[in-house]
Amino acid sequence: MSLDPSDSIDPQARLREAWFFFAASHIQAGQTALAVQRSDEALASFRKAAELDPSNLAAWGGAGEACRQLGDEEGASQAFAHLVDLAGSNPGDLGHLAGRLFGHGWSYAALALWQAAQARDPQFAAWPANQAVALKRLGRSEEARQQAWAALKLDPGCDAANRLLGELAEEAGDLAGAIRHFQAVAVPDAPMLSHLAQTHLLMGDGVSAAHVYRRAADLDSAFASAALMALHYCPDLPVGEIVSRHLAWGKHFPVPDAPPWRHKDGQPLRLGFVSADFRHHATGIFLPPLLARRQRCGWQAVLYSNTRTEDGFTEKFKSLCDGWRDIRNLNDADAAELVKSDAIDILIDLNGHTAGNRLGIFALRPAPVQMAYLDYVCTTGLKQIDYRLHDRIHLLPEEAALYSEKPLWMEGDIFVYEPPAYAPEVAPAPCLQNGFVTFASFNAAFKIGEPTIALWGAIMKEIPDAHFLMASPNFKYPAAMERMKNLFGKYGVSSERVTLLGEADHREQLARYAMADLVLDSLPYSGGLTTCEAMWMGVPVITLSGKSVAGRHSTSHLTAVGHSELITGDAESYIQLACGLARSHERLSSLRRRLREEMRHSVLCDLDGYSDCFTKALREINYSGEK
């Protein structure tokens, strides 16, 4: 049956008929070719479909899309004009068809139909708002912004326009504008709330991010991990509540039986490591020394990579394993089958609830023994993960008793640090030349709670000539810098005494420690890799030992290096220690001269000893299947 535009037919019936013809062979061929940018082939298919059925909406829409891909503006305009004529004069019908075409990826065709709908109904805000969405997809951001503002002029409460303006502001680095528009959306969905939470993180506001991520997770469980991770940025949240929320998440998964233990004596254990961070990341620093020593320790490593953006660190990981598996495009079930086929004895999660995690694989129980290790700072909440490998300083036994995993204790520090060869030499203490002390923090801004700024403010008040240096990727955004300086100002520290530096390459970041005399650790999230790097660059770190794993990274690292005198247990001691060191430039200088060599000969840098301790811990595993 053919649709003639002169026929008197109900527009909705016409749409239904058109989508029946969309399944015709030429339409299908054109759609397939269009999706892979074979534009000439697509245009030929759509034109053939139009010859066979001149009233086929999909044929004319596809022809217009193909012409746009080919740069044929005139041909596209003619095809879209015919499409609009066929679709009728009812703005609702035009808008409905536009939405369907947009859903199939035909942005130009949808744009033409929404423009036609607006011409017939110029007071309806949805038409320019929808055009803005299509223009953004097409990379025409300024036009998208103009259309979104046009929609808000018609309807100041237009959610679609505010959402799009928020996304555009976020992409442009206008964090304050992004937050303003996102918060104006009356009925947000989970993805939009995730955008808002991420913007709060970029601003350095971990507490606000945690609140918004929880709202997103309440709407869509896909955001549950992000919500759980963000809990660690909340200074006032009790450890027990953080753990209980993780356990509640884990209860949503059925617990299948573990596969039988099939490893044979005399053969190397096969370990599988699952991560989204086989790249320049803390995992990229801490894990390679262990993998490099796997053969001397008698085990093999298969890496299951969900790493979205690969780099030079990724290539290093590929050279340090016995098997590399790219699981980015595999669903959990297929990835679990791959683990089974690889005959993995112990499957190790390196992400916990951090971004890109694949805990869904572990929930399916593909390995006889499953273990959590390294990067995450709490229980996963999954009973399917048998063990959590940790040290007794990071993870206190009373906290471990709350976890779903059984603790597997490792001697020394759970981390080992291999300094990069390109690390600069230790520079003299800058206070000797400056005449004043420069305190510093190189931790991500969203890990630094306001109570920490209050402590720093008290220290800066006691040492009135001191300066404060912060280096964080967050500070490439002017709004994040303004927020941090306002926080310092709230606690009596003028902006002239605070220097904020944004992101830099790794060598430059290490070189920045030459400007720092003393690192003040943060709460609720302590420095991990940054503390190791500070000490390697000769800069002492003082910490207030936290109430959770996230707050005890520096406590463990300082203990490992033999400087437990730099660990404090309360705010008053933290302030007194910082002020005492700041007033003794010679002591700071002496610490600086010694620290690298002390660290070099400590357990924190004992690469062979660490790999031996790791392997010894594996021998403590109960392979019977019972925790």
C-alpha cells in the first residue's frame, strides 16, 4: 500500500503506515549505510525507496540525512521540505515524527520537523527546546544555546532547556552556570542528577555531590555505585552508616554457588585482576611493581580491562601480564563466562564502587575465590566476594567485622610505592629562602571537607606570615577556585595568602613540591598517592588519623616510612604539630634532606618484600569455599 499526500488520511495512521514501510529492504539498507557513514550508498537506497513509495516518510527523511552527510545542502533542503509536506500541518504530528526520527539518530530530519512545528505553533516552548537538543548532538553548541534561551523566554520553567543549558555550561567549564540550570529543572531524571553531582565534584564540593548522587540512585540503581563512593566525602557520616548502605546494596544480588576449586598442586595460581583504571591513575602507580614480580612469586596474572581511555600506562600493564582481556564491550554475563574459560583461580576486584567498576561480574560468581584489593576504601557489600586484602592500620579489625568480605591481613602497608624515574631531585626547603612557611595540599578538592579548612584556618591564624599552596585538577575551573578561596576566607585566611594551581602533567606536579615546606593532610579523605609523592619529594606530611579507611591512608604510609610522630589523633594535636614544625625551619629542612632516603629503605618502597607479603597472604585463603 502506498501513501499519497493527496489522500484524505488520518495523520497518525499515516505515521503508523510510514513506520511499516521503514522496515522495507531499501529503507533498512539505507539506515545501515547511513549509520556507518556510507553516505552515497545510503542516499541511493533511500532514493530507490522513494521511487517505489513516494509518500514514504522514512525515505525522504533518510535521503535528507544522507545529503547532509555528503554536504549537499540543497538536496537536503528539498528532501526535508518534502518530508514536512508529507507529515502534514499539525504541529503535534510533526513533533511526534521528529521525536521518532531523533530516536533513530536522524538529527537533521528531526531538526527540520521541529522547525516546521515551531513555524506553525511559535508559542510552544518544546519546539525550540527540542531543536536545541538536536543542535547540541550535531555539535552546533552556540545555536543550541540560542534555541534553549528562546525556549526559556517562552516558558521560564522549561526543563529541557534548563537541562541542556546546564550540560553546555558544564562542557564549557562554567560550573556555577551548570549548577544553576540543573537545579532549575523541576522534574530531574537520574542521568541529569548525575550530571549535577559530577559538576559539584568538579567544583570541589563532595558533600553536595553525595546528596545528589543519592537522589539519582533512588531513581535508577545504575547510579548506586557513584552514590556509595561519594559517601566517603561526607565528614559527618558515621562509618557504620556508610558500611550499612553498602551492605544494603549488596543484598539486591542473588548469591550463586561458587565454582569448585580446581587448581592443581605444582601449577601457578591464576589470578584475574578486574579494573577500569589500567592507566595513569593510582592503580597505574601501585599495581605494576607487584605484577612485575609475579613469576618469582609463582602466580600468573590475567588483566580484565574496562579502561575507557588507554594511555602509556595501559601499554605497560599489557606487558606485565599473562593475558590481556578487553571487556569494555562485554556485558557482565559474557565477561563472567570469559573468566570461567580462562580458568581463573582467584578473581580480584580493584575498583570497588569507583567509576567504571564491574562488580556485576563478581555478583555472578565466575571464580572459585573472589577478593577485593587495593583501590576502594570500604566493603563492596557483595557476599560473593570472599576476602578483602588489607593492612591493620588502614582497616581496623572492628571496622572489618562489619564488612561482607572476610579480612585477609597483609603485613606492612597495603600499598607499595615505586617512584618514577623522572621524579625531580629534592629541592631545598623553600622557607629557608622565603623566610616564611608554605603549607600545602595536593589532594583532590572534593576530598577536603570544610572541617579541614577550619583546621587549616586555625593554623594559618597561629602562623600569620604562612602561605598555603593547593594543587588539584579542580582548580582549572574559576568557580572551584572561587569556592575554595571563599572557604578560606570564611575561616580568616585572605585570598592573597592562598595559591591554587590546576592540573599538570605528572612530572610538573612532582616538581611543584619544591614550593611546599609542609603538607597538611585532609579529612575525611586522606592523601594516598599524594602522600607518597610528597614524601618522595622530601616534603613531610602531618595527618589527623581518620575514622575510616579513607581517612587513614597517610597514617599507614607514615607508619611504613617510620614517621609515626607526624600522626595525630585529634584536632588540637594536629594544629599544635603543624604550628610547631612551621616555627622550626631547621627541623623542616632536616626532615626534607633525610626523607627520600628514609622512604627508599622503608617497607613502603620494598618492592620484593611487598610481593612476598602479597603471595604469603594468598596462602592464607581457605580454598574450601567456606569463609
